[in-house]
Amino acid sequence: GALEHIHAQGIIHRDIKPENIRINSAGNVKLIDFGIAKSVNLSLTRDGFTLGTPYYMAPEQVRGKEVTKLVDVYAFGILLFELLTGTKPFTGDSIDQIFFKILQEPINVDPLKQAGIPAGICSLIGQCTEKAAERRIQSFQEVRRRLEAIPVSLEKKPVAHLTGDEPTAKLEPMPANRRRWLVWIGVAVGLAIAYPVGRFFI
């Protein structure tokens, strides 16, 4: 919601990463650190100069090209991958190695599958992290819509039908890994509802 809101105001964050997300004591998700944010059509850096955190930078950022709101969409996909798997999709011993993988290697979805992440979320992450900006999901409104639709199919289902004698149906316990990533999906949706922008700062 924070990202959807700032994009509506013409602001690109450019540094979406776990360190810039906070959850306060009331459980509200806060997006922080707008230190390298920029306004649409206002260039803050010269051509060929990059700003951002290497692991989460979109290919066009790596190349030092003009950035659009789609760099935030890309970084959000990388962030969601990390939140759900505990690993970064691209790593290396040097920034050059990381940049090479961002530019040349597709994201490996095996860690997502091993974590039991539904196909719909894997697809969302893949579309957010397309190398070509025009092939990515084009707005956080669409990202939020798709995220909000996913948990509906994850409710516990009865494994025994009521016969009239039982007060309740027996429910299958939710696996631990599913409980974990459902929490992070809630965080992701919080990042992907429009409030006054000041509410996203601590």
C-alpha cells in the first residue's frame, strides 16, 4: 500500500529492501528511508551512475539508465522472494558478480517450490522480476490485487463432515512453513492501501 501510494504521488523509492521495512508495536508495516527516492521526471543522478542496494537493483538501475516506478516493482519481487525463502535470489563474491547475474541469469524458483509457496505467488515474483521493464507487472495496484486474492484459497478445510452429533468439524493443522509465509504475505500486502505518505515514516 505504501508503494502504491508513493507511486500515485510520482515518487520512486529506489531502495526497497528488508532493512527499509519496519513493523511497529501495533503491527503496522512502515516503509522507511527515502534518502535516494526521486520524483518522476526529476533526475537526481547523471547517466551511467547507479544508486541502490545491489541485491535488489533492477537491470536498468545496474546499467545506469533512467529509472521508472518499475524498478520498485522489480525490487519488491526480489524482496518477496527473500521474505518467503530466507535467501536472496542473486548472490556473489563481488558486486560485479551480482550485477552479472541480475543482467543475465533468470531467477531460480526452486527455493520457492521447496518452501511450499503456491504457484500464484511464484508467478507473481517471476513477473515482478522480469529483466525487461515492459514485461513486468506495471503497477502496485495489480500487485496488491493479486496478493489479496491468494490467501482466500488457503483457509483450513474440514477433513470430516458434520453429522449433526459433532459440535465442530475436525480441521487439518496448517503446516509451519505455510503459517510463516502467510505472515510475510500480510507484510507484502501492507507494502503493496493508500494512506497519507507521512504514516509510512517512523
